[in-house]
Amino acid sequence: MAKSKKQKQKKLAAKRGKKVIKKKRALAQAGPASLMKGFSDAGRFPVHESLVSTELFDGNVGMCTAILSRKLPAGHIAAGVFMIDLYCLGVKNADARIFTTYEYREYIALLEQRHDFREIEAPCLVKLVRDSVDYARDLGLLPHNDYRKAQKIFGDIDTATCATEYTFGKDGKPFYIAGPYESPLRIKQIVDQLTKRLGSDGFEVVIPMGNVDDFGDEAD
């Protein structure tokens, strides 16, 4: 009986091993478009790069871009990209993508035409993004619709290992700078919410003529 039990266990282990091999082969044969269906699993793979644009360290900008990428099987790279409004909105835009290695380098090179990036510890990047979301949520403002998917890239990264404390707002209060792709209705909704939450004197607002973002579409 003991021998029979061991044989069954070996067969089950072999069967699981075959399933793993099949899955890896499927990943190797799939293109980035097909792989996007499995982006929610990207957080379990090794971190490839953790980058933040240097605007984070300039107190007069109020916007920065954070990118966390992971190395997938067959050379693909999954990336969560977050445009962060440090003054008010938190994650103003988010994107979840899977690239070939070449496409990823091309994408980063394109962003580097507009931003300087530096490496940041992954726990600190995750803390920055999540803290910005919490700040905006406390004001009654939700992150971009694609944040829910893009944040899957964080996996089980532990932010407790990051000693950096991030501050939001400007001069102690929210400072809403409307973007060029935000509709009058969207701007009114944000201003109304801030007024409801803080009163008319509890925040600052500016509507500039231009301020192109990294995604080229209107923030939701």
C-alpha cells in the first residue's frame, strides 16, 4: 500500500510538471498581445527595473512618472506605468503593458526624450504610488481607471522596507492643475469635489494652456 501511494504521488508530480512545461511553452510562443490576458500574474516574476522620473525631487513640478517592470518568460517584459500628480490627483494616469525586450527599450527611450529617470528601490516606488492614491482618495478623488490592472505589477512587494516618507499637496494643501486634455466637465467635477471636501479656501487651482502627459489621452 505504501508503495502504491508513492507511485501515485510520483504520477501526480509528473503530471504537474508537464502542466508547468506546457504553460512555459505557451508563454514562449505567445506574443505580447496574447500575454496581456495574464498580466495579473506578472507580479510573481523577478523585478526588471524600478524607475522614477526626477520631477519627483523637484518641489516645483508636482508631476512624475513611475515605472515598475518585471522579466517574464521568453524574454517578454511586463510594465506598470504610473503618472502621478503629487499635488492633488494621485495616479492621474496608469498603463499596463507587456513588451518584447526591444519594444520595452524603445518605449523607455521615448519617455527619456521628455524625462530623466533614476533607479528607485521597488518598495519605495510602490509606496510612492500607493500613498499618492491614498492622498487623493482622502480628498474623494479616485485613481485612473487602469490603476486597478496596472497595480498588479506590484505583486507582494513589501513597502514596510522603504524608510522614505512622501508628502503630497503644495504648501500644505491640495493644488489642482488642470491638464490640457481634461474636459470642462471633468475640471468642474474635481473642483466641486475639492470644494465639498475642503471648502473654497482649502485648495488652490490653476487651469494652464498646455501640459502634455505621457499617454496622450484624457485622464479619466
